[in-house]
Amino acid sequence: MKTQKIKIGNTEYLAYLAITEEEKEIGLQEVEELEIEDGLQEGMLFIYDEPQHLDFWMKDTEIPLQIVFIGKDNIVISVKQGVPMSEDFISEDNTQYVFETIPEANINVGD
């Protein structure tokens, strides 16, 4: 899977890119922890062609996650917490990118 360094606020992350439908469907299922690689906290960046309503859930995901919804202007729209194994939807409108990382990440709306 491809990776890319991204910056949100004042922090750089190492993002695994979820571009294909299969990559998006699998997401971070079966990942037991997000590590620090080359000094950067790991996460996964889901990339969509255009802004849209998105529903995420944590079914089959064993670790807690911070789910960061980002608009087409690369500005954080909302930050929500994902509970392991939950089947509740975590949703947002007008989203073009979603970044999932550790719950302790210091990411805020407007970054």
C-alpha cells in the first residue's frame, strides 16, 4: 500500500493511502496498533474524487481511532472518536478526505 507524508495543523503524519474501493473497505481492520515510523505517527488517509456524505464504522476494527473529516479545501470539518468493534455509523457531509489515526492525536476543527 502506498504511503505519503501529510501535515495536519503543525504535525506531520505517515499516511497509508486508501484510494481503491477495496482499500477503503478494508481500512484499518485487523490492525493491532498504529506505530511511529521514521518519527511520524501512522494513520490512514481515505481519498475521494469529490466532496460527499460519508459513513464510517468500526466493525472489525480492534483499536480506537480518531476519525478526521476533511473538506475539498483541505480544512478539517470535524473530528470524531471511533470505538473498537462498534457498528454505529460515524458520518459527515461535504467530505473529500478522511484521516484515521490514534485517539490522542492533537487534530482540531479548522486545521
